[in-house]
Amino acid sequence: MSAPLETQKDLENLQRKPLKEEIFDVLHEQIIAGKVQPGEWLRQEDIATQLGVSMTPVREALDLLVSVGLAERVPYRGVRVPQPANEDIVESYAMRLLLEAAGARAAALNREQAQVEELKRILSRTKGLLSLEDMSVLRQLSRQFHRSVVAMGGNNMLDRLYEMVMNAFPDWMLYEYLFRHSDLLESSLSDEYREHMALVEAIEAGDTDLAEGMAIAHIRQLGEDLVKFLGISHEVLEAKARVLSASFSPEE
């Protein structure tokens, strides 16, 4: 890990949560800010030395990074920031289209008001997060929002499959791009908030078709971000989405 952590600031924050979570937050922010690059190794010894902590909470923090897709563990070598191939990005996008459409429809069908209110609470925490310093927190809240929508459907198998797909989707790379292009930041995040709120309103109304449509529109917008920010081919994205959708659709 070549980029030094902002040790003084980080250590001041290592008192409010379990240590592994604080270290996770420090590393999460570093990755979103682009201070640790795709393919770069996260060395336990270096991190422990820089933060003045023992190896155990660092190892636990790295496990948390792996669990949310911000790092990958390579057998016999260690942990590094993933560098997903374009093919993997395209496949994870297509799977999100499929699974989030199903999840939103199920959420609208099976919603409970307490769950809807929880979605609104998550969104209320994201509304004012429009600065570069908010990127890592916003990413975590966005992931919590999407996973909560899918969980509302009450299908444990869908939950597990969605988590695997979500971990493969490079949302952190999109936030990192926004971190480096602050001129795009406020409009992009405002659009994201409106899309999320429209989805919540459709779920609360029990409108399964609208909820599904809102989910698809939101993920398609993420697809446009993949094209603009990461240079993924629009044609390839759409072709993969069509093939996958046809594979899971009943024959006429």
C-alpha cells in the first residue's frame, strides 16, 4: 500500500466504533478517494504500522473490505484492491438489472410500512451528502438501501445471490470517478437521490409494475455511468442485458 494514510486524523477517529470498523472506514475512504489504486496490495503490516494498531483488527478490517467487494483475497499472496475486467463489470451490470427488477417487484408486493420507513430513513441520511468528503459514507448507505429493497421481498436465495452480484459491481469505481471530477458531483448525486426516492414511493404504493420500472431505470442510469466514467461499451452492456433477460424469460 503505497499511499500513506492521514494518520493523525484517522487515529483521532479510532475511538468511536469497534477498531476493525474504524480501520475499515479509513481504508474504504482511501479507496474511494483513489489513494489506493486498483490492483494495489493492502499489506497488513504496513497498515498496522501506519495506524499504530495491532495486526488482528487490521486483518478483520480487510475481511470486511473483501465482504463488500472493495478488496479481494488472493491465496498465498494477500489482499488487494480488485481490478475487474470489463467482462466482469458487464456481467454484474446485467445481473443487477435482472435481480433488482425482481427485488423491487417483490418489495412492492410484500412491503410492510416499517420497512418502507427504514428505506426513507436511509435516504434521509444521504440527502445532504454532496461533497467529496462524503463519498465513502454515501457508497455504504447506497449499498444498504439497495440491499434493503431486495430484502423486503422475503426471498433469502435472492438476497444471497444479490449480495454476490453487488460485491462484483464496481460502484466504488464510479464514486472514485466522481471524487476526481467534482464538477459532476452534485448533479449526479441529486439524480441518484431522486431515483431512489421514486423507487421508494412506488414500493410504498404497492405498484409492482412501477417499482420494477423504477429499479430498471435506475440501474440503466448506472449503466450510462459505466459508459461515461469507465469507458465500458454501451453496445456490449445492452447486448449482455438482452441475452440475460431472454434467458430468464418464459418462451412465448
